[in-house]
Amino acid sequence: MADVLKKVPVREQDPQERAANFKEVCYGYNREEAMEEASRCIHCKNAKCIGGCPVNINIPDFIAQVKEGNIEAAYQIISESSALPAICGRVCPQESQCEGKCIRGVKGEPVSIGKLERFVADWAREQGIRPVPASEKNGHKVAVIGSGPAGLTCAGDLARMGYDVTIFEALHKAGGVLSYGIPEFRLPKDEVVAAEIENVKSLGVKIETNVIIGKSVTVDELMEDEGYEAVFIGSGAGLPMFMGIPGENANGVFSANEYLTRNNLMKAFREDYETPIAHGKKVAVVGGGNVAMDAARTALRLGAEVHIIYRRSEEELPARREEVHHAKEEGIIFNLLTNPTEILVDDNGWVKGIRCIRMELGEPDASGRRRPVPVEGSEFEMEVDTVIMSLGTSPNPLISSTTEGLDVNRKKCIVADEDNGQTSKEGVFAGGDAVTGAATVILAMGAGKAAAKGIHEYITGKNRKN
Ligand SMILES: Cc1cc2nc3c(=O)[nH]c(=O)nc-3n(C[C@H](O)[C@H](O)[C@H](O)COP(=O)(O)OP(=O)(O)OC[C@H]3O[C@@H](n4cnc5c(N)ncnc54)[C@H](O)[C@@H]3O)c2cc1C
Ligand code: SF4
């Protein structure tokens, strides 16, 4: 008899094997495992898990269908709220959202909501089941900037309401961070990301790639010359930050974004692609977030010995526990309470090492975490040939600087109403990382959803007045 206090365990690729390949780490549940896990849900009347989900999926109802083996019905319930369930089931931080609120978690482990969502979405994809498009178009045109989770969700929801929606994407491939940032071994690109984007397109959404708003065409031109009644900006936060230490311009120093883009979007890890990437022997990744874990685990798979350098202790690591656990299992070395002070460069301008200082934790700072303080006289040098900086990102100011009347805050994030995405400019809405700064897939989706509603109310209100 299975222990109802514990999740049905999920099968994963062996750590030693996976450290040398880019295949997906987690295999997910099969039908029997999913039905068994679903039977742990007690279908609470006042289900707290729903409130923990930023797109409010009806979790107890979809799980009840899984329990009965009605997977298609479960999929239709999920797709009323989410256009990207196979993606969310893989990358959402469920432990701090739906599963963090699950009543089962009080005495044991919460229901494995994420893995159940993933199972349902994968099953539906394998059966060729798609979300249902709107029966009629309403004749109103909306432009969406950016094809990340915020843009895709906003576009999908508007298309379901009958709008004629076009997404404009700067890169040659749609998906935002889902395509260029999160590695293949966590989120398969062709099998999962491309398939869910196809689902959004099947709702009638058009996607134009290689269009940089602010350069190819401006927001004002979209509205004044091209007949779009509203614009949603979901352009993300793709501008990397650096430390400003000596040696940061040397050859062999990358931002995590560039490193991951070369590998994920431009497939540098595949021999049939010509994209160059540094095959470092010893790589230092500076930072402790999910992006740092992704960069480190990518460098490991490309054959390097990889060191994470993080200035606080393990307790403060911002990355998801699961990612830290996987990184350690695969052999990533954690240099905690350590901060770089200089990147050492050889006579030809290439990285040859990194100078660091040990840190200790002082009083809590504004973030509530204990402030790291350098330990005097503790500097040391480490030999490395590649350094990947993963210190966070901010929104690119291109759109805000080319759009008249669009307010941004001091971090260059677009100012928008959380409830409906409305910005300071009439007819222009925004959401996702472009508004919050770097956050999560599901928060971006929640913002895209709220903005779709806001745009619908704006356009119907405007037409009622006319
Ligand atoms: C490496 C990495 C790993 C992550 N891992 C996770 C995870 O495990 N779980 C999680 O929940 N979150 C994770 N995140 C964060 C998450 O991916 C983001 O919060 C989310 O993608 C934000 O969605 P978005 O739609 O706002 O922006 P993005 O996904 O950044 O998409 C914005 C899109 O807009 C396009 N764009 C930008 N400017 C223009 C322009 N001027 N004209 C046209 N198009 C433009 C960009 O090319 C991009 O495609 C990770 C982020 C990174 C970088
Ligand atoms: S809180 Fe947990 S047990 Fe209750 S309905 Fe949600 S998933 Fe099921």
C-alpha cells in the first residue's frame, strides 16, 4: 500500500549519464503513476491550491478527472486557464505556488500538481488534441510584442475572444526565454515548446518573427498606421547585468543569456550546427539563481569542470531547491560565501583565472537576507578559462525610449496596472518581465491573462462610446 503522505516518485535520468547529454532529466509520470498520485487529492471544497496558481487553473477538478482516467477532460479543464501546460508542468516553481498551498502538505508532501499537469499536457499532445478556437472573429486587431509566456498567453486569450492578433518577435524563433534561455534538458524545444506555440497559433494567432519593435516599426506606428486598436508589450527583461570588476571584457567572459542563447536557440551543443561556443575546461559561473544553475549544467554537459561562485550561503541560494539538487547530483561544485573581485587575463586577452574573496554573513539587508560582508585578507585565485556572469537581467529600454508617453520606473521597467496591464499610454498594455523585472513563467502568464481582459474591456468600452 502506497504511503499517502508521500508523492508518487517521478523517474529521472541517471545523474552520471545525464551529465554528458542534453536529453530531458525528468521522465514524468505514466498513466498509472498519474492516476495513483491523483488519488492523493482530497478535492477540497475551499481548494487553496487554486489561489496559489497565478492563472487560477481549476486544480481539484482536473485532478479528479485524472483520478478517473479521463485525461482528455482533464486537459480541457486545464486549457480553459492555461495555453502552456506542458511548459508550466516542467518549469513552474510549484513548491512556492499551488503545491505550497496544498492541504496535503500540512502533514506530508503536497499533491504533485505540476507533474500531473505535465502528464495531462503531454498525453494530449501525443493524442493530437488541441485547444478549441473561437467560433467567430470580432473584427478588432491587437498587436502583441514579444512571444514569451506573457505575449503567448495574452495573444491566446484574445484570440479565444475572437480578436485578430499578431505577435511581433525580435528573434528568428518564437518562445522568448522558453526557447532561448531554459535548456533542452529541462524543457525540450521541438517536442514541448514548439508544440505549445503551435497550439496558440491554432487559436488563430499570427506570429511575425525578426521584427524589432522600436527599430523595424514603433508602437505608435502600429496604432496610427497599421490599424491596431491596442498593443500589449511583453518584451521581457533580456538585458544582462555585469559586476563592473576588472577583466570583465576579456575573451572567455559571457553573460549567462548569451551563453545559453548560443546553446539553446542556436544549438551550439549539436554537431550539425556551426554556432561557436566556448568548450571551457574549467568554468566559473557567478551567481546562484536558476539561470546560474542552467548555465552551469550546460557547461558541464559541454565537458567542463564547473564551479558556482555565490556570495551568500546555501540557505540564500535563490535557485529552486530541485535545480540545486540536480546540479549537485551531476557534479557541479559550489563555492559559497565567495565573491569575485577580478577576472585574470593572459597576454592575448583571454581569461586565465578569477580572483575571489571569502565572505561572511552580517545583518539582514533590504531583501531580508543576511548581507554578505568580505573577510579581510581572504583573497585567493582560482584557475579558470571561462567565466559566465549570471547576476540578473533588466528590461531593454528600446521600446520605452521609442514610445511617446510610456512611463518606466527607475529600473527601466514599464509601469502598468497589475489588474489589467494598462500603462500610462492609452491603448497600450504591458506585463511579464518587462513590467516586474526578471520573474517567472507563470507570473508572466498571469500578467498576459490580466492584460487580455484589460484590452477586451478597453476595446469594448471604446466601441460602446463611439
Ligand atoms: C535561463 C533562464 C531560466 C529560467 N528558468 C525558469 C524556470 O525554471 N521557471 C520559471 O518560472 N521561470 C524561469 N525563468 C524566468 C522566465 O523564463 C521569465 O520570467 C519569463 O520567460 C518571462 O516571460 P516574458 O514573456 O515576460 O518575457 P520573455 O520570455 O523574455 O519573452 C520576451 C520576448 O520579447 C522579445 N522582444 C524583446 N524586445 C522586443 C522588441 N523590441 N520587439 C519584438 N520583440 C521583442 C524577446 O526576443 C523575447 O522573445 C528563467 C529565465 C532564464 C533566463
Ligand atoms: S489543496 Fe491539494 S488536496 Fe486540496 S484540492 Fe488542491 S491539490 Fe487537492
